[in-house]
Amino acid sequence: MLDSSASSVVAVTASGTINYVNHSGLDAFGYTLDELLGQPVEVLIPAPHARHHAGLREGYVADARPRAMGSGLELAARRKDGTTFPVEISLTPVPTPEGTWTIAGVVDISARRAAEERVGTMSRAHLALAELNAEILRARTPEDLYTHVCRVIAAASPRVATWVATPDDADGLRVASRVGDIGPIGKGGLDPLHAIPPLLSVLADSFPWFCADIGAEVSGPWADWAGREGITAAVALPVRRISGVAAVLVVQAPNRTLLEEDLVSVLITMAENVSFALDRLDSQAQLQLIDAQRVDLLNRLVAAQEDERARIAADVHDHSIQSLAAIDLRLGLLRTRIAAAAPELTDSVDALQVALSDVTGGLRHLLFELEVPDPGVTLTDQVRDALAYVFLDDSVATSIRVENGANPALGATQADADLPPVTRGHAIRICKEALTNVRRHAQASHVVIAIRPDPDGVEIAVIDDGVGPSGDVATLRSAQGHRGLDGMRDRAQVVGGWCRLERDEGLTTLRYWLPRGTDPSPAG
Amino acid sequence: MPQIRVAIGDDDRTFREAVSDVLTADPRFAVVAAVGSGPELREVVAALRPDVALVDIRMPGGGATAVRGLRADDRERAEAEGDAPDTPVVVIALSAHTGVSDVRDLLAAGATGYLAKGNLGAALPDLVHRCASGEVVLAVPSGAKALLMLAEQANREPARGDEVERTA
């Protein structure tokens, strides 16, 4: 029965002499039966432990019962050729006429140990992958990404070194980031990366490079150094971006464990995730660029529009209104004279005067819409003027509220004192637009403007109790009655603020906030 | 009754001449000067001592600045003339701008009339005459709101003074 057992069985006498070994045992230890019978059992034990073994053995015989040997210790056995292998041993005492024999069951656990180690390596690798993915989300630049990937791989396996190489200006490579000793490459000076052709081909062709024997495949200072340091394996993986290979991720290690399929697949995944992250950074940069361009374009459009308006407003004021006002006076003079000379003709002059007054009124309204806010007039005053102008001849009750709840230190008159003129210009334009909309469409009986300065900017709310816009205010765009909403939003966004329409308990509020900002020409 | 002597300050020549012609055509008035800026207006008022100064609010150095200047000149003169000072010049603002803050600022600076350009017709001489006789004339749609603002401001300020006294 013991002969055919798959595990090794050795029987030892009370004095420690081998008197039985089964077939598996002979195979495992590399002896023939004749060579072992009669030998002390210590021949099967590695030298450092063999010395203490005789004492331990005698202790066991004195208190013999079935048990595992050296519980909690890592046991090893010794082959005939001197090599050792990890084992587990169970001991069973067998009483015989010649004293107590001990039957030792010996199991070679090197395969299990290797598997355990591999599981450990793999779980560390997967943990590292998870950690890398978390780091990637925080990265702001490609250099951040390269540093993270090196650090994460190095932390997971202390015996490897990791580096990222990127193309340099001279068709070579430079080390963008590294963790661990990478030999002459990391030392600066002449660029020895030129001497590692496989990396250049990874960069050019985007194929990964796996190397199990650096000495055989590569030559040059790095390979020489690797040979001296016992570094045999390397993996080089392309890090891609849409425009091509951006970098090469290199991992070097003293043994081929690095090249095991599972580990390599984790490394490849890491390189791919870094690639995706690079794409994300590129897209973000692209988006930011587009957004900046959009804001710039809007800014220039608004500035051009303001210039144009200012020019027209000046024309309307300086020429049209002044001339009409002069004609108005001269007509008045004419009327006085006609009243004296030919009273029956005064009606005609009066009719002319009414027509003239209408035209002047129209132009004055145009002036209200076009006029560039005077930087010398406070925002509160400009809002007050707009409110008085829009609702002058109405039965609409209007009021202005300056709220300094958030920061009582800002006085009412200071609500807008340090708003840059450009921001103030937008603030009053949006306000005028909102008031005109309310006047035209809301049929409101009360209109309130709340101005709330805060340390970063100013929030203005135009509140009315009118009919309000139809439809969902959140998605309202160019709906009738609020044609200007898009324009108001654009204005707010141009200076980095926001603008939205709210409807709550019968009140419609156009609320907008503009930052104080950093205007190159602060208000005087 | 002696003629009312008027100085006109407006940078628009067409309008300035129209005002001048209209007032000159009325025997109650004599136009003594017509200039195009605030500083010039102060000069001619100091030199010619008209009864009325018409001030455009958007001419260079015009508006509230010009009115405050005219009022300062008045005070200086009053001090120099001692017990029997000359009557101060009546200042009337004339403007195409009808914003409530413009009207408020001009009244606060010391104007006692505000006439909106473009809707005066034959009424200009009478309005100027009433101002010269001591009336306040606000022939501008936002006149009432401007006065209310000034009243509010005036009501707030004494209250603050009281508080200071109480805590003292």
C-alpha cells in the first residue's frame, strides 16, 4: 500500500536510521533504495537543519503521536544532488518489536508554493491596476500619467524598475519618468537610448517588445549594465494617442516572471489605460481650446457690437436729436409768429410739432437701447434710470432693492463701485433687455430689481408678477416673449457669469450673476 | 420790468442758435452769451452776470460739474460782496437725456430747472421766464421720480445724525 502511494513515505527507526522508502520517495529524493537503507534520515534534510534534527527526532520518539512535523515552519527536503524543495511532513509512530518506528509522509509542495506566489503577484498586479486607474483620473498632464504608472508598478513589485520614454527632438528618446534603477539610461549625459533599437521600433510601429534575454537581444551600455546586474527580462509597451505612439512604457526585471502571460496582460492593460487617459487629456485640452475660442469670438462680437452701438448712439444724440430739438424750438417760434399774424394757420404748425415730438420720442427710445453706459454713473443709478424709463407712463409699481446680507461691509453705494466697466456694461444691458421684455409681454403690476453684491461679483434679479413665459423655463430658449434670453445668457457667459429664468409662485425672475473679474481698466 | 439776461451753454451750434433766436425774439429776454462748454459758461457768467444760465448736460465740462462750478462761484461772490450779495444765477439744465439719475444729479448740484430737449415747442420762453421768477420747473418725464429720490435721501440722512447724537 505504501509502495504505490503518490506521496513519498519514509520509515525511520528509533535511532534515526532509514529502513523503508517507497517508490515516490525514491523518485523525489533521487536515490536508489540501496543507497538509502541504513542511512541516517538526516541525509534527506538540508545541511543547516540537519544538525538540530537528531535532537528533535529524539524528542519526538519520547512523546510519539501522529502529528505534522515542524508546524508553522517552512520545511525543506534535500535531494541526492544537493538541491532542496519545500515540503510538508506528517509523522506517525508505529510500535514494533524493535522499538517505535516513525513513518514520515513527505509531500513536495513546490508547485503549490509557486502557484501561491503567482496568485500573490497577480493580485498585487490587479491592485496596482486599480490604483493606477484611480491615479489616472487625477492626472492633469501626460507627465503626471507617466509618473503615476511608474510609481504604481514599482510599488507593486519591488524587484522591477519602470520607466517611460518619450520621443525627443532628435529622433531619439528621452526618459520622461522612472522609478527604480534603470542603469546608464537614467544617469543623463549622452543619450544612450539611441542604443536601444527595440524601443525606437516600438515607437515607430506600435508593437510591444517582449524580451526574455536582454544579453542576447540588445547590445550597448544598457544591456551591459543589465548583464552585470542580473536583469534579464524586459517589456516595452506602446502608449498611444490618436496621433500616434506618444511614449514607450518599459518594465525591466531580474527574472522571467515578468513575462508570464497574466502579468503581461495586466501591464498591457495599464499601458492601454494610460493611452485612454492621454486621449482624455487631449480631448479636454481641445474642448478648452474650443471653449476659449468661443468666448473670445463672443467677446469680440460683443465688443464690436458695443462699438457700433456707441457710434450710432452718438450720431443719434449729437445729430438727430439735437437737430430735431432745434427744429422743435424754431417751429415754436414760427407758431408764436403765425399766431400773431394768421391765427387760422396755427393748427398746421401744431400738427407738425406733434409729428416732430413723435419722431424725437422714437429716437430717444433708440438712444435708451443703444447708449453705452457712462462709467461715471453707478450700476444702481443706471438700473434706476432703466426702470424709470421703461415704466415711466405705466401703472406698474417699481422698486430697487440693494441686498447686502451676504456682506454687510459692502455699502449700498459700493454695490457696483468696483465692477469693471465692461462687466457693468453687460449688467445694465441685460437689465434693460429684461425690463423691456417684462414691459412688452408680462402685463405685470409690480417689478422689483434686487441687486446683491458679493465679494466675487454681483447678482441681479429682475422679478415681476406678470403672466410669465409659456413652457418650461429651464429649456426655454428663443420662446416668444423672451427672444433675448439667449443673448442675455451669451452676455453673462462672455464675462464668466450666468443667467437663468426662474418661475415660482406666480413670480417670474430673470436672475444673473457677473463676476467682478479683472478688468484692465478699473472703474474710476 | 427789466429784461431777463440769459447765457447759453451748449456744444451743439444748431441748437444753441435756435435757443438764442427763440429767446431773442421774445422781448422779455436778452441773450448775453452763447458758448459751447462748461468752463466757458462759468467765465461768461462771472464776467457778464446774467440772471439765467442754460446748461447742456453732455457738453464738455457741462452737466452737474458745470452747475456745481456756477454755485461755487456764487458762494465766493456772496462772501466777497458781504451783506448785500447779488442774487445767485438761476441755472436751468437743458438736455436730450431724461434719465432719472441725470435729473437727480442736476437738481442736487443746484439747478432749479430741467427742460427736456425736443418737446418744448413754443413753451421755452415761458418756462425760462417762470424759472427766472423763482419757480422750479421740471419739464422732463422723470422729474417727479428724481425729486422723490432726493427726498428719500434727505429723509435718510437726518436719521443717521440722530443716531450719532444718541450714542454720543
